Amino acid sequence: MRLTEPNRAAVRRDEYARAWVEGHIENVNRALEPHERIERFELVPTEWTPRTTSSRRR
């Protein structure tokens, strides 16, 4: 599913969306060693792709 910019911002603020992501992270973390676990996360309003992240490194 591709979200438009305004929808991404709305999802970022949505408590249900955050809880949904957090639940998935908790499930994944159960199978990981302590040093591999996700400790914190942030929903961002922009899409991260190899193209967009490589331009930020310059």
C-alpha cells in the first residue's frame, strides 16, 4: 500500500497505527537475542527507499 504525504503524516500521529507496529515489533523481538532487539522506533512521514536514503548521506 502506498500512502500519499498527507496520509503518511496522519498515520504517524495515529495511536492505532503505532500500537499495530509496536505489536509486530514485540512479536519479532521475542525471537531475537537481547542485543538484536528493537528498543525504540519512530514512524516518519516520508518513505525510506534506497534512493531517498542515499541522498541523505551526501
